[in-house]
Amino acid sequence: QIFCIDVCAFAVMSNHTHVVLYIDDKKAQRLSDKAILLRWHKLFKGSKIALMYLQGVCLDKGQRFFLNQEIKEYRTRLSSISWFMRVLNEHIARRANKEDKCTGHFWEGRFKSQALLDEAALMACMAYVDLNPIRAKMAKTPEESAHTSIKLRCEHVQAGKQPKVLARFAGCPRKHMPKGLPFELKSYLELVELTGKCIRTDKRGYIEQHEAPILKRLNIQAQNWVKLTTQFEKVFYGAVGKAHNLDVYCARQQHKRRRSIKSSEALFA
């Protein structure tokens, strides 16, 4: 509600969390100066000049200069994954330390992040995250998986709704595409269910194409899908996507090495 970041999927495990995030930097640029300050002040106290501005006090030229610099910085932070995770992790750490009546570091280290470059990578990572409790044998079905986005979506879909706290499924890509995940919610739920069955049997399961049309549309072989949704963090390092998208990303970021290129060529083929 505060950051210009949408949560596509999440899973809260016993000692770590997974989140799939979408950075809405366009929204951050559209927000007014006042809106930026109001959002930031929900998290932090803010400066004296910012408080004066919100109270309607007339600022001189020098004060306005420093205020503009402050707003510019906050605008950047509100669309920053680093700041999002910093605030989230600090909140969790404070609560955990209070419950355990202790002090010190709660998290072992800084969070790790990977860029998802296309629809195939996005769908595979979301399913990987949503099925974490299934793989850990903490739940039997997706709708019973506590503290996950898939459970939240299942609860709302029974009422014909989508949860407001998560990024919406906007349907298949089309000319006038609204903001949202470029898939059908029904297809995604079916896909996660079928994938979960493959994982629980502890075999290299095969998902029929007609039962999961989204795999056919994303051009992913069914036998590769199971590996993608059970070993996502093991087979990929850095950005994730089909080989040509990885080439474009590395060229834009001026990265000399294309990490995980072999995995991309094999699993997204």
C-alpha cells in the first residue's frame, strides 16, 4: 500500500521468505510530491521541512530546494526493491526479537534477487514460490499451504474475486492490455495444482498439454517444467529468462558473462 511495488507471489517459510515482485516505477513518477511524502511518512518520521510543507507552511527558495531533493530521493526509494526488503525484514526482525525476548541480527545475510525477463520465467518462478510448502511436505494441497499467495488466491477465487494485496491476473496478452499478470487466473491455479501432483509423487511427472494450455503458450516442455518449479534457485544464477531475452538484458546491463545461459537454453527450449 505504500511502496510502488506489486507482490505477484509469496511464501513465508519457517526460516526464510520468498517474494516475486513487480516494480511499478511509472506509478512512482506519476505520484504528486505530497503523495510521495505522505506515503514515506507512514514508514518514517521525515524531515522538519517536509512536515512544514504538509502542514501548509510557505517555504522559502532554499527550503524548497532541499525539499525537492528529499522528495526525489523518496520517489526513488518507493520503487526500490532494496528499500522494500529493508523495511519488510526490519519489521519481521523486530517482531521476532520481541517474541523471543532477545536482541541482535535475525537474518543471516542480505536478501538475494533475480531479474525475471519474460513470461516463462515469471510463471516458473511464481509456481516455484507457491509450491514451497508442498516441496517441504508442510502442506498437502496449494489451498492448504499456510502463508502463501496461492492460498490467498484460492480463498478469494471461491467468491469470484482476486485479493487486493496481490498483483491481479489480467488474462492473456492482447492489444489493449490492462496492468496485471499476463495469464488467466484459472489456468495458473490448474497449473500449480498439476505441478504439485507431479512433485508429490517424487517422479519426473508429465503434464498433458491440453490440461495446462499455458505451458503450450509459453513453449515450455512439460518435463522441463517440473525441474523449473522444483530447482529454480539451483539451476539459475542472476537474471532468468529465455536465451534471447538474456542476451538483450546482459547487453543492456553491460554484463560480459551470461550466467545460467546453458540452463536457459535447455529448460526454456
